[in-house]
Amino acid sequence: MLEKINPKLAMNLLDDLSPTQTVGFVEGFIEGAVYSDRLQPKAVLIATKGGTYSLQGELDDRFARASCYFTRRNDMNRFTLFSPSTGWDEFFETVQTENTMKMSRVVYHLNEEVQLQSSFKLPVYEINKHSIVKSQQFDECYYVEQWGSVEAYLKYGIGYYAENEIGEIVAECTSIFRSKGKANIDIYTREDARGKGIASELVLGYVRECRKRKITPVWDCDEVNEASMQLANKLGFSEVSRYHLYYKKSP
């Protein structure tokens, strides 16, 4: 049986490859809770308010099965679980249900020596409460799901958007997750605005702000998303790791 524990007890189980949202939760940026089967944990299940789970620590059969029971008992509309290692992957393969899908992800960091250059003339703006209301992609529901609340994002997040000539938001680049040292990029460009360099310009603005705050910008995408990986490489990001996540299949 898993019980809620003090988040600080999970700090020693984190490492450089821990997901940003996991570290961000422990550091107080994202709302959620930490669970374990013992007071001095060797492994923990971290659950964010929006339905994202991640595991940290040693693979232990008792804890692993308790975690699976916990996540199924606390069934949510959204379920995403980040696996920390191939050992955990092998365990999940034996217990996943027909409603669970596996996704392979690629993580990129920006090379520090990359020089940022821009010749873009369309103005970009910082994401704010009013743009969130207008957004068709990164709206209030998005930030509640990822951050726990719009207020948490506005306090800690980083993001920029671009508009067309009639004031419609056509592209956005925002931090889906954030910790003290990293900020994961989520980006969207409306179909009629693609191929014009808007996404690149928004990412450059995002990177500048990250560097100002001494934060590493992180690009994390599905390994079959060729367009996303090509843009990451074009902008100077380099692959640092790969991992798997498990999520609930849409009905």
C-alpha cells in the first residue's frame, strides 16, 4: 500500500535524467504529491495534479505492483506515466492493459555555445492571462492540466506567442514543465502559419529568457515526430537521452 510522504524525501532519488516535471514538483513548481511504501523510501511514485505520474528509485517488485494498483485505483481521464529505466520498462510490459499505450521519447538540450541570431520582423509577445484566454491550443485547461493552475504557470513559466494581422494567435512556444534548472518546450504553429520561421523565432525568444534565468531549455518529443526533431537540430539542440512513457489510449 502506498502512502503520501513528504516530497523532500524524494530529493535524494533524483538525478540528471529525472523528468523536468518530476524535479519541478519536488522543488515546488508544480502541484501534486509523492507516494511510497515506506517512510525512508528507496523508490517513489510522483503524481502531479494533472494526471502525470513518474517513478524514481530502485526497481522493487512490491513497490512496482503497489504503484500499478495505485494508479489504476486512482483512475483519471488523463494518465501518463514516465518510466525511469529499461528495468521499469520490462516490468510495465508484463502488467500493462489493453488500454495502455507505450511511446518512445527523445530529449534534447541546447548546446551552450550556440549563438542566437534573428532576422524576423513579426513581433512576438510574452504569454499572459489574456493570451491564454484567446489561445486555441495552450488554453486555461492546458495549464491546469500541466501545472495545476494558470497562476502557477504565470508565476514560474516561460512562453511567447505571435499573432497575425487581425490579432489571432497563430503560434506559441511555452514551458510545459519547469524546474529550477530546466524548462521543457511545448510548441504549436497553426497550419496556415507554418513554413514562415515563426516557430523558430518563438523558440529563440524562449531560449534567450532561459539563458537570462540560467535555465537549460529542454526539447522533448515523440521519436516518430520527424518535423520536431529536425527543428530541434536546426536550432542547435543535441540529443541527450531517450526514455519511454505509458499513457491511456483514447476511447
